[in-house]
Amino acid sequence: MTVLAPAWRLKFPLLLLPLLLLLLPSPSLLGTPSCSFSHNPISSNFKVKISKLSDYLLKDYPVTVAANLQDEPFCGKLWHLVLAQRWMERLKTVAGLKMQELLETVNTEIHFVTSCGFQPLPSCLRFVQTNISHLLQDTVAQLEAMKRWITHRNFSQCLELRCQPDPSTPLPPRSPGALEATELPAAPSHSPLLLLLLLLPAAFLLLLAVWCRWWWRRRRRCRTRCRTPVPQEPAVLLLQS
């Protein structure tokens, strides 16, 4: 025999569904993607690895570098490594077995940039041709500069490569109190998280109020049913033949 559940038992979970959705963090509260490193991803012998690769490569092998990448004192070093890492991946597809091993060894030193969600390269970037030795020398310089403080900085504001402004376009006026940025503040994801933490108690109280109202109405209906006499069905006598 099928027993139908009372209507109020079905309505109660439906009342909780909007409240549970309120507790889920919305995309706007997630903030800027994080790009920081708790452990130093740059080894102590990265210069040796790059030097071995340089010995096997043709010094005048043509590559391209960004000519108008913004000279930003904080993010610029990371941007140079992003472009260099893409060249390592590209060269591995056309190199021999021995060269692939050397390229992968160098690529391991700069592969940490792929853990950050960089935006696609801007269309304003202009690339010029240079040789591979110049690219490797620049990679050594950027790694050497970042190794000392990479674990003490947050690069969440560097996820979009920027071009130098067009010389024909006048620069915006600069605030008199503005200073050259040496360290960017941490990603502004703490404020949305703090707002979420403040909303949790209010959502919990609202959930508790709905549950109390549901429980009170259930108890009231139970009392009403208990007071209503249940009609007795006539007994059925079984006659034995």
C-alpha cells in the first residue's frame, strides 16, 4: 500500500533551497585569481641549466621578443618569463631528443608562471626578432632578480600583460603623491570574503526562523488531529462455515 506524505513535508525542503543558494559564494565574491608562491620555485642552479642549453643552441637562432612591453618594475619580470616559457614550449616541438631534454630542464625553472591565470596576450603587443642567446640572457636576469623575493610578493595584479602607451597619446596626469610601485598589495579577495562571513550569521538566523515556524505549524497540526475523534469502522465478523 502506498502512503502519501503530507504536503508540509514536501514544502519544507523547498523553503530551504533558496537559503542554501544564498550561502554559496557568488562569482563576484571570489575576487581576483591568486598568483603567489609559498615555496620558491626557482632552483639554486638555474644558471647552470640555462648555460648547458645555450651551449647546444645556435647563438643566432631567431626568436621574437616583445618590443613594447610596459616597463613595470614589479610585474615586468614576471611578464618576460611568461613569454620566455612559451618559447621553450614552442622550441620543444621542433627540437631533437637531446635538445628536448635540455629545453625541458630550463622550462622547469620557469614553468611556475603557468600556475597563474594569465589573460590572453593583448593585441597591442609588437614583437621583434632577436637571437636565442639574448632571450636566454634575459631569462637569467629575470630569474635572478625574482629569486630573492618571489615568496614575499603577491602577483595577482600582474595577470594581464600591458603595452607601453602610444607615444602619440598623451600620458594621463599623475598624482603628486604617487610613488613608484615596488610591491603591490595583496589581492582584494579578503574584503568579499569578509562580507561573506558577515552574511553567514544572518543566513543562519533566517534558516533557524524558518525551521522554528515549520516546527510550530507541525506541532499545531498534530494537536488538532489528536483532538479530532477518529470515527470507528464497524467490526467485520468472520463467520466460519
